[in-house]
Amino acid sequence: MSNPGGFKCGYIAVIGRPNAGKSSLINSILGQKVNIVSAKPQTTRRLQLGIYTTEREQFVFCDTPGRIRPRNELGRHMLRAADESLEEADVVLWVVDVSRKVSAQDKEIGRKLRERAGEDGKPVVVAMNKSDRLAHGDVLSRTDRIRSLLPSAQWMLVSAKRGDNLDMMLNQISAVLPAREEYFSDDEITQTSMRQLAADIVRESVLYYLQKEVPHGVGVEVEQYKEESDKLASIAVTIIVEKKRHKGIVIGKHGSMLKLIGARARREIAAMRGGKVYLESYVKVEEGWRNDIQQVTSMA
Ligand SMILES: Nc1nc2c(ncn2[C@@H]2O[C@H](COP(=O)(O)OP(=O)(O)OP(=O)(O)O)[C@@H](O)[C@H]2O)c(=O)[nH]1
Ligand SMILES: [Mg+2]
């Protein structure tokens, strides 16, 4: 037999509307941050793997951008990424924010999954996330409503924030994972490079401090990533904005905002890689970069 130990392994596409908690859920399962998270929608922009290996199985989670109707090349790129991961996946993990009423976006995702179920019969597990925010009185009506969108799917009430029921959800996924040798060695948790993560973290910091339309028009490019030693990395990034006005907002009075953004990012990157981080940030205006395919595919 090619798989004597009965080991299981597969790709799990993590999909759902923006802000449902997809990235948080994967970080929480891994017990480590591999995906950036923010209170604003459209945080994740490309596919990111989160690999969780146990004695019996390897779960290869594929974090995807939240599904919305695209308005520019960046949006189309994000939706393509989410679609691609659906095609490739062995199992679909659909994350729904149970603390909010079902939205038109949720219904649309439900419809898409129902259509697909007839074609490829891929198993779907519905993670009803943010259960920590759900009032007891609403549990039945909310879960019933979500279940009605995809009656054939397994489901679980979970909280990425508190870690509630994640083990049970993993059991549900494991039950439908294909028998297969592992794809990755058991000490790998992601394929995202530290360089890419650094760019993501700078953007996460921008999302954290800035409001309204500014964050959505921001891209980050790493100009330099140098591991001086185990103890020191020196990194230079350019934060790209779409409007001149936004440049002023990102820099702030006497550079105060850029300082805050940089300080938070530096702390986060240092916590992830260990040791000290030296981070330089610049800001540049590039009108319409979100409609430039080359830029869209190269940036965080
Ligand atoms: N209370 C609560 N908040 C959560 C939970 N999971 C995620 N959040 C919060 O929800 C917000 C969105 O989380 P993300 O993980 O960035 O959501 P996402 O689905 O990856 O969003 P996009 O990448 O924009 O599609 C953040 O502010 C999280 O802290 C949870 O279980 N409970
Ligand atoms: Mg995300």
C-alpha cells in the first residue's frame, strides 16, 4: 500500500465574505500569525498557505481574499485568487460571521457552492465564526438561517478569537480529507516568505491606523530585505498610495503618522522573526496602481 499509516492530507480553501475572520481562524489553528488581520474588510489580497500538521493528518489551509464584486484590477485579481483556490481544493471551509445577519454576499456564496456541489461534490464545512459575539437567544435562529444556505454541509459554531470548537471543526475536516502522504515537511507552517510577510505587516499597520478610503488604495513594496544576522534584519519599504492627498495623510504632521505605522510594523516583524528589526518606510504616489496588472500582482 502507498499509504500504510492511513495518513490524510489535502488543500482546504478558506472562503467567505470580507471580514468574516478567515485569516484569524487560520492563525488561531496554527497558534501563530501567518496571515494579517484587520477590522476592515479586504485585508487579505492573495492566496496564503497555513499548514497544520498532526500525527495523523496535514491540513493545508489556503487563505483567500474575501469575495466581493470587483471594481478594479486589484479586485479582479483577488476574486480570481479565491476562485482558483476553490478549483484546487479537496475541501472547502466556508467562514461565515455568525454575529451578523446573513448578507447578500453570504447568499451569493451559498448559491455558488450549491451549484458546485452538483458538479464536483467537494465537501464543505461551514465555520460559523465569532460565536463569542452571539447572544444566547440568537443561536438557533442564526445557525438555522446559515444552514439553510447550504443544507448538505457540515457546520460548527467556532470562535477564532477564543479558540472555541476549533478541534471539533478540525475533526469534521479530517473526516473528509483524502488519504495521502503529506505535501510539506511537518515543520513548515507557511510558504509566505518573511520578506512578503514584512510587506503585509506594514499594510496591516496602515489598515490599523488609517480610515476611510486610504487603506484600500495602499500597496506596499519591499525595496530591501537584508538579514544582517540572526539578531538583526534591515528592511526598507515603500508605501504606495493612489492620491497626493493620501500621501499627506500617511505621513502625518511632521511625519508623526508614518512613525506610528512604522513602529507598530517593526514591533510585529521583530516578534515574528525574533531579534531586532531596522525598518525604513517611504511613501510614494502612483495614481491608478490598482488598475495596473503588473503592480497588482507584485505588491502586498
Ligand atoms: N469577536 C471576534 N472577532 C473576530 C473573530 N475572528 C475574527 N475577528 C475579528 O474580525 C475582523 C476581521 O478578521 P480577519 O481575520 O481579517 O477577516 P478576513 O475574513 O480574513 O477578512 P478579509 O481578509 O478582509 O477577507 C478582525 O478585527 C478580527 O479581529 C472571532 O472569533 N470573534
Ligand atoms: Mg483575510
